[in-house]
Amino acid sequence: MGWFGSIEHNRWLSAQMQALLDTARGATVPTGFAHLDAEGVADTERPVDLAVTARMTYVFSLGTLMGIPGCRRPADHGVRALSRHFTDPVGGGWLTLIGPEPDADGHGIAWEGPTQPKSQFHHAFLVLGAAAATVASRPGAHELLIAALHDQERHWLRPDGLVSDMMGADHTTLDAPQTLGTLVHTVEAYLAAAEATTDPVWVDRAEVMTRFVHDCAHEADWRLGEYFDSGWRPLDTHEGEATSTAGGEPHSGNRTVPPDVTWPGVRRAYRGSVIGHSLQWARLAVQVRAALRSMGRPQPEYLLEMAQEMFERARVDGWRRSGVSGFALSVDAGGQPLETEHMTWVACEGVCAAVALRRAMLDDGASQGDVEHYEHCYRSWLDHLNDHVITSAGVWRGSLDDRNEPTAQTGPSRSDVYHAIQTLLMARVPLWPPFASAISRGLLDQPAQPPADKRSWNVFARRP
């Protein structure tokens, strides 16, 4: 029978997920959800992050939908924090970072002062969390989602169908690079918003962004750099001398130098093509395809091609490059490893991508033999997580070195729970609808895609 559909395997997935939710409750602070320190205690020396709070709201909303006791109050706490503490009473929209305690009026205090910039990466998770909470019928969630979507249309969406990456505190344009990580999470958020609002325009917008990434990746032999200029033209960041491989030996080629986008503790600057983002795009491409199918619309051929090509390129370039299990974080234009640490979120996205491609092919009528490759990847990458990442119930290491030894950044961080929870649910739900709606519709452990139902879409919502 294999792992997929196995009762015992699903029990293992469920037990790991519930343990993560139990541990994650410790991140609660008055203004949202904090990072956890190495001892699993809320770290009040670091800012309370909009993305982390939104992700936590998301996973606790999923837990609420599954009927897991102890998830409702954290989900409601997240909605309240996002609706009040993170809203910017001066510049409008939402603050990126706030302190763990509100001011006398109940507003969050901007961690870096009134000029702190705003980030679409963070706002994408705001939409994702609000969408899941809306599906879970949490108080105030629908109002939060509608406000967040209006904010997307007013400030973040561009005329070319893409989004701006960063803005000033008052939503003024910043001369900052655009990033692939922002775009990938925006697509995921828009798909969740489409189902939560029954408005297909958000699927259309997600498809525009996905097509853009396909076209860029195709030109780059499916190794897409992370950074783009203000007009979403790929930045050439290859210059300088040779660098080193995972084993420390130099290789011929260029040293990849990222633009200066580092925001310590908030945003990381990557070098080269990020393996995890390629795996995320592989998953999202077939999820966009499934969304179009759910509406009875044609599915462009590029979506499956993109998913398969980006998956295989990431697998070959990233997996076991140091001779042991684990994915390199990034590679150069020739496929040589640049950043060699084994980040947990990358392996999580690998698992999700393998499941997504297997499911897409089965939904197209493929045989079990046709999808054995993806099943093998699923087993291997889950074994890696079990053997090296999960240290005890509810505690997952965030990163390892290229020999799978703990690093200084190994302490638990709740920004990783989102990736882990989706990894543990991916094999148990269909490609469409998204996680929250699939659970709400009773599709947990029924992963075959349900028939198209045009009646579930409000196609008249946007009359001119």
C-alpha cells in the first residue's frame, strides 16, 4: 500500500502536528506571537513579527477546523492582534514589527520607530492567516481579511499584475529590490483568499504571477535568481571570483553577490537560486492548475511543465550535495552549491512539492507506477526530517550544517511551524481547495481532487 493513505502513517503525521501546536502555544505574548528561544519560551528581546503572528494565526485556525482542543483561543488571539495591535494608526496598513506589549491605547509600538518600512512578504502572510481564520469562522476574521485585501489592491498590486516588495511607513515607494520569496508567498495567500471569499479574481492574479515566474525560470534553465529590480527585471548578481562547494573545494564560476536586502532578524539576503523557493513554485503551479480546474476553466500547459522542471532542477541541484541527506540552501547559475546549510523549511517544501506533483498526476489519470518517483522523494525527505530535524515531540530544529550537525541557529522558532504543519497535512488533503477550506469541507484524508463546482464561485462579485 505504501505510505500514502496508510492509517498508521496518517496517525504519525497527526501526532507530530498536534505536538507542534502544543509547543507553539508558548509563543503567545500580549500583542501577538513571539519567536521562541532555545528553551521554548517566548523571546521578548526580539520584536513581535507580523509574519510570525499571521502564520501562527493560520496554523491555529487549521487546528480549530480539525477540532483539536486548545486551538480556538490562540486563533482568536491572533485575529485580535492582527486587527488591533499591528494596524498602523498613522500611516495606515499594518506594522511589520512591534513590541510585546501594547501602548496605553491598545496599539502596538513600532519596534524600529515611526519610519519602520512595510513589507509585502509580511502582508502576504496577513492575508493567508486572515483567510484561514475566516474559513474557521473566528470572530472578526472576515472583516480583517476584507481589509487586508483592500490594502493589497490599494497599495501593493502593480499595474503589471505583480506586487511591490517594500514600501515606506506611509506607503511611499522605496528603491528596493523585488524578491522571489515575496512573490511566492503572495501567490499562496491569493489562492487562500480566493477560496475564502469565493472571488475568482484572486486566482486570476495568482496565475499572472505564476506565469511571470515560469517565463523567467524557463529563460534561466529553471534556476531562477532571487532578486529583481524595481521593474521586476532579473538582477544579474554574478560577479567576482570562485567560491566553494559544500565540501569546501573551490569550483570554477562566479561568486553570487546579493543586493543589500538584509533586515537583521526579519529578512535574509540569499545568494543565487534558492532551492526552497523553486520547490514552493513547483507546488503552487499545480495548485493554481487545480484551482482553474475547479472552476471548469482550461489549465495552461505551462503550469505542469513548470512544476515538473522546477522540482527536478531543485532536486538534482539541492539534494545530498554534501554526501548526506538534506538540501543545500542555494546554488549558482551552474548548479554549484553556494549556501550549504540544511534549512528545515527547504526540506518541508520538498515534501510538499513531491506530494503535489504526485497528486496532480494521479488526478490526471496517471498510474501508481507513474508516480513512484515522487513517492520515493516523499519517503526519503520525511525520513530526513524524522532522523535529523525532529528532536522531540513538538521541537524541530530550524537549521543544520551540511553534515546535519546542529548550528548556532538550531533553536526552535515559530516562524518554522507554518512550513512544518503544511508538510504534515499536504498528503492528507487535495490540491484544491487550499488547506483550510479542504478541512472545512470534510476532505481531510480524502486527497483526490473533488469534481469541479462552478456554483461555489461568486463570478458576479465584481461587476464593472
